[in-house]
Amino acid sequence: MSQPAKFPNVTVDAKANVYFDGKVVSHSIHFADGSKKTIGLIYPGEYHFGTAAAERMEIIAGSCDVTLDGTTDSIHYGEGTAFDVPANSGFNIAVAEGICEYICSFLP
């Protein structure tokens, strides 16, 4: 899986989405077709996120360990990998060191 280094012809929300006292920060990008993604950074720590819409989290730098709600297995994801989260669900994400960079796509 390879994400482009740039997204042409998009609109970016200048206001950041800031979670967990600034340890998770993202910006929303909007595409001409009406779709939306967020791109962001996760600093070391453990966090839980809830989802309304289904989403795909693509790790573009760094790494993390993820446990989807309703499961007990933690799976390690590194650069170039992705995981899907069902709608109306959630996940725990842990970053042990460095910064984990991601692209979150909202799925239909």
C-alpha cells in the first residue's frame, strides 16, 4: 500500500483536531468528490478512540499497537500497513516511542 506524498486539489481545515492534551493532532482534508480524510500524528502513549463511521487507518511513518473494541489481541502496525475499524465501534492505540503518522479514510 502506498499513499501519495501529496493530495492535489483539496481543501484543508486550518483548525487542528487536538486530542489527549495535544498528544494526538490531526487536520481534516476534503476532496472534490465530497470524501474526507484526516492526517495526523500520535505521540507516545495509549489512547482510545470511538468511531461513528467506518474508517481505515493507514500508518505512513512510525508504528503502533492496536486493539479493536470487542477483541483482546493487540496487533502491531508499522509504516506501510493499515487497519480497518467498523462503524459505531472503537479501538485502543498505543505508541511506544517516536511519532506515529497516519492517514484516516472514512469508508462508505
